[in-house]
Amino acid sequence: MRYVTGCLFSAILGGLVAVWLTGPASNDRAFAQGRQRKPSLPSTRPKVITAKPVQATFDELGLSPEGAINVAVYEKNNKSVVNITTRSSTGYFLLEVPSEGSGSGSVIDKSGHILTNYHVIEGARQVGVTLFHGKTFDATLVGADPINDVAVLKIDAPKKVLHPVEFGDSGNLKVGMRVFAIGNPFGLERTMTAGIISSLNRSLQVRGDRSIRSIIQIDAAVNPGNSGGPLLDAHGRLIGINTAIASQTGQSAGIGFAIPINLVARVVPQLIKHGRVIRPEIGIRTVYQTENGLRINQLTPNGPAARAGLRGPRFEIRRRGPFTIERIDLSAADLIIEVDGHRVETKDDFLSYIESKKAGDRIELTIIREGRRLKVPIILGGGES
């Protein structure tokens, strides 16, 4: 009994001592004796935050703003896009082999004029234009500008089925702007693709040594059959004509090219009125391209340049016994270095600038003649493409 009572007393006494050692007073003693308490470490577990769902805006049809724009552009222009089919033949007489082609185009007025690329209908004996409702009309060629790859056709269709496209402005385009291409790739009528403007002011060689300036580069899918079809902005306005692709396979590789509508708008009225483009004529037939400028090789007799006093090569005839020797002195010809203060280095630069003018406009050439720098004003005449 005494042994049990002693054990209980020892247990109670031990508990009281343990409480005293671990209580606040023990901390004070530890601090006084230089033994600091180890601080607790922060938890390494990440704090869980419940993310709020993304709030997208949709219209009553369930379309996002971007989707609504896509639909609006297509619905605005679907009936303006046409499918162009061509028939031609190669060979001669009994050996002729018929061939077919296809492309795209746009209705541009209620008179039945259709805008497309020249290469779509080049060499065709028969051209058909299929409208949105599936009916095909025979088309006639109104006029063509091969240099800029533009052509205008005409169909005899009721005005109620003709829905002209709205012309835009290609002068204020920016890289990154959203664009849309509608056409008939591989014969799949009125197919729309979307993308952005990848670059501006590209140069595209179309015919011979002539290039089209200010070409629009896009990444929207363009395939065979899209040629001649419209390139549209986010408002559904026509800003270009899809005309070519860069591809090793002949199919879309994300690099397409379109002729800017501002260039097209300059030539279309002439094609409708005259069937051709009446270009400004300077009266310089050929030039030699040098490191310092363009050396005049041949002038049009009594042309604008000749009347302004420009000089070509000097021809000298010398006799040596019974023989007559003709010598051409190219160094005597004027060297063109600037047009209206703009430096010209290639024939294409020179012709592109001249063709941006109109017949009757006044320009000023800066030339080098016999080591002297001169400025020569010229009034442009009118010629045909």
C-alpha cells in the first residue's frame, strides 16, 4: 500500500515538473541562458486559388465577336463571287486538243461586269460565268490589261441576280490586318478562307520583265481556282484580287499574293470604256540599265521626250576606203537618274512611276549630260497598253 501511494505521488510530481519546464517560464530561462527557440518554417505547399471561368461574349446565335465578323463578311459577299470556267484548245486543225480551266471573279456593277485576272481567261475561246444561284451565263471579254493581270468580262444577266462587291481602299492597309479570300479552289464554289496581311509592297513579276508593285502578301489559304477572286477586309470591302501563290507543290503554302484594289480601280474604267488601258507615253522606247542610272538607247521620233530635248546615242558614219563604218556613241546619250526627285535604278522603277501618271501630266527628269546635271520638264502623251 505504501508502495502504490509512493508511485502515484511520484507520477503527479513528475507531471507538474514537465509543465513547468515547457511553459512560458521555460522560454524565459532558455532565452536567459542563450538557448533561442528554433523558428517554425513556412509551409511549402502552394496556395490553391480557384480560377474564374473566362467570360466570352456571344450573340443570340452563339457566335463570338470574331465569328460574327467572319459570318458577316461571307454573307455580304457570297452572292458577289462568281465561278469562271474556260474552254480552249491547243494544236492545229484536226490535232487540236481541248482543255478547260477555272477561276474566280467578282460582280462589280448591275450592268453585268465581272472583274477577274487576265491569266484566268487568257487564250480562252469560250468563257462561262456561274452566279451564286447556280445558273451559268456566256461571258464576253470587255477589256484586258495583261501588264497588271486584270480583265473585265460582261454577262447578260437580270439585275436582280447581280450583287456588286463594295470597293475598299488598299492605300491604308497594315501588316497584321485580318483579311478574307473567297473563291472556287479546285472547283469548290464560293469557299472562304481567313488570315492576315503578312507583308505589303511586294513586287510580283507577271509578264516578261514587267512587275506589279505594291502587291499584298497574305497567309490566307489560296489554291488553284482562287485566281481572280476577291480579297476582303473585315468590313467585307474589296481590297485586292487574289492572283498568285508561292508554292513548291502548286497548292497553298501560306504565301499568297493579291493585286491591290487601288491599282485595279485605276484601270477598270478604261477597260470598260476603251477595252484597253491608255497609258501615259513618255516617248522613250528602250534604255540601258547602268550602275549610275538609265542610259537612253532609243527615243520615239517626235515623241514627248524628243520634243523636250532629250538625247539618245550619237550615230557616226565613217568611210575607210570602199567601206562604210557606222559607229554608235552610247556615251552621248542622256543618263536618267531621277523622276520628280525620285531615284530610279531599274527600268521597272521608271515605267512604274510613269504609269502612275495620266496623259497630259507634267513630270521632271533629272539627267546627266556630258558630266552636267540637268532637269528637263516633259508633258506626257497618251499611248495604248
